[in-house]
Amino acid sequence: MTAFDPEFEDLPASLPIFPLTGVLLLPRGRLPLNIFEPRYLNMISDSLGGNRMFGMVQPSEANAEQDNEAPALYQTGCAGRITHFEETKDNRFILSLKGVCRFQSVEEIPTTRGYRRCAVDWAPFRNDLQPPEGVSVDRDRLVTAVRRYFSKKGLEANWEAIEKANDEFLVTSIAMLCPFDPSEKQALLEAPGLESRSELLTTIVEMAALDQTDGIRQ
């Protein structure tokens, strides 16, 4: 751990929440964000004045398409810590968020700054704070599936870097970057650990590549 990585005892009892459909943050993953909406500018300003942490949570699928001021959220999210930020001349924040630990939302807390805040439970995901060890990942199957998927989608990749990446970085990066459905992103977030996430990711990629081949997905 670095000096900027919190210990379990340092994790806050509540978090500002940034609801964003189709966006996945995983522990130790890196997520770039462009913040421009006033309430979330407030959220970033407040986070920078405190522990620099906020939670990424997807709106639940039942509400994702509704014009709702406060759509229902999935219960499981992932907290991230701001590791880099820039303020632009047109009043935006461009920042990099590093995944810290997943959490379960317990209840929503009233706020006065426009953004949402939840009391959270970290206990089910305590192991997120440490990189996984002794985990078996079928890299060959995963990389083969990703190559086929990227080819069908017309996506570019640095395959040399992919081959050199450690297992966690490989799985986390592919899971976060690929344009999967929100429900698939949520399933990847809720996978118990790296091995199960790798298996699920490989299955999703294989099915997506097959669908592309068969002309099912447009």
C-alpha cells in the first residue's frame, strides 16, 4: 500500500455518490472523469477538501431510463480516491479516480449541496484493500476471447502491454474499458473475487464476440 491508500479502519462511514449508468470502477482500477454538472462540481470540491473519496454506483436498470431526479441505485458500488485533478477555464474538473474498495449502501443521507450521499458498509469487501494472491486466471482463454471481441468491434489494443499485464490489471482493465451492458458491468462488480470475475468476464466477451459474428448485436 502507498501512503495514499486507506486502511480498513480509515474508511468513512458515508460517501458522496456519483450515479453513472454503464460505468464500472473496480479496486485499483483507474477511471478518468470529466465533471461539469453543478451538483457534482460541488461533490468534487467537497471531496478535495476531505478524504478525496466518493462512490461510483449505477442507477438500477428499473429506473435507468426514467426521467427521475433521484433514481433508485444498485446497492453495491465501488469507492474511488481522486489521485489527480485539473480545473478547466470553463469550470469543469478533469480527474483520475483510483478504485479503493467496494461497499454496500445502507441508507441515503439528506444533503444540502445537490449530490447524493449514502451510509455504507465496507465489511463484505474488506479483502478488496489487498491485491489478490494465489488466484488462477485462464489468461489464454481470456486474451483469445478479447482479441476476437476487439476485432469484431473494430477496437484497437496494445497487445504487447496486455500480454505483459499482471492478472488483476488485465481483468480489471478489460472489465472497465469494454462497452458491456449495464447489467453485465454490475455483475462484474459484484463478482466475489478476481477468479470469479475473470470467468464471468471471459464468458461475457465470448458471448459478445459470438453475437457479433452471428449478426445478433448491431
